[in-house]
Amino acid sequence: MFMAGIRCVDHFLNRSFYELGLLVGKHPGYFLIIPILLTLLGITGVQQMHNNIDPEYLFSPVNGPGKYERAVAEEFFKTNYTSRFNVARITRAGEWTYKYTYSFIF
């Protein structure tokens, strides 16, 4: 009884893919050109996409206590980026931090 349902689905899929194969065999240009054009259209949107990778923006609440504590730490302990620079004292992940991190990854 259960095998009859599977045979029905198998026959439908077999026939559908056979007809699709005939269609692709008769008109192969459409199946090559249209995906390439759709890919080029999609690439234009990817070029304009902006990813926000700032962990403070992504994972902390707007009025969270961590932002207040960071402000206090920055007020009393200024980071000197010119002389005797210590990476462990950075309180904000700026452009330099991402470049520093990516240099170790790649």
C-alpha cells in the first residue's frame, strides 16, 4: 500500500525531469545565458552591501552599563596610539583593530 504512493511520486519526478532534460537539450542557450545574467544582476547588489561588524553595535543594548563603563575607562585611561602603544588597552574596535586581527587570520 505504501509502495504505491512512492511509485506515484517516483513516476511523477521521473517524467518531470525527463521533460526538463528535453527542454534543456532543445534550448541550451537559454539555460546558459539567463543564469549568467541573473548572477550579474545579483552582483550589483552585493557590491553596494555594507556589513556592520562592530560588536558593540551588534551585541550591546543601547543604554547598557557596558557603554557607561567604557566611557569612564576612556575618560581616566586615555589610549596613546603613538608611543608605547599597547594593544590590550584598546577600548574601541576601530579600523586599526580589524586590520590587526585580519593580519593574523590571513
